[in-house]
Amino acid sequence: MTKISARKTRLSFETDAEIRAWGTVGKRRRPVMRPVIVSVDNGFVGTARLKGTRRTFPFSWEGLFLWAIEQKVAKERAERKRLRDAKKKGRIA
């Protein structure tokens, strides 16, 4: 398998996720929905920003992976707690 970083010099993509942020419509400033743009800088870090803005938020791919693991563990823990509490109250046999 070929790594994307070896094939492309610059990789960025627009996600389907949209965030509400300030923008200009006509001459008025008001909240607008902006898609998230993810840019891959190299094999170790990337940046995220909102479309139409310059402010970037760097992240590491390792950190993203560890965050995803934490989210999965927290979700499983909450589900086990919900089942345990339901069992204590006699809702589940």
C-alpha cells in the first residue's frame, strides 16, 4: 500500500461536518454554518480550520487516535453503568 504523503505534495479535504461560526452575509455579521477543512501537513501532524477562515488548529495523528480510544472507552463505560443501574432497579433480569 502506498502512503498518501508519498503520492501527494499537499492534501486537504472538506468534511461534511459543519460548525456554526461568525460570518458576513451582505453587510451584516451573523452566525453561519461553515464546513471543516482538514489539511495533512506531513505524516505526523495535520491542521483543522473552518472554510473561509484563516485560524488553524494543529493536531497530531497520534493524539487524534488516542482521543478516539478515550471516547470509545468512555462510551462503553457509560453503557455498562447504565445496564448496572437498570439491573439494580429491577428493570433487567
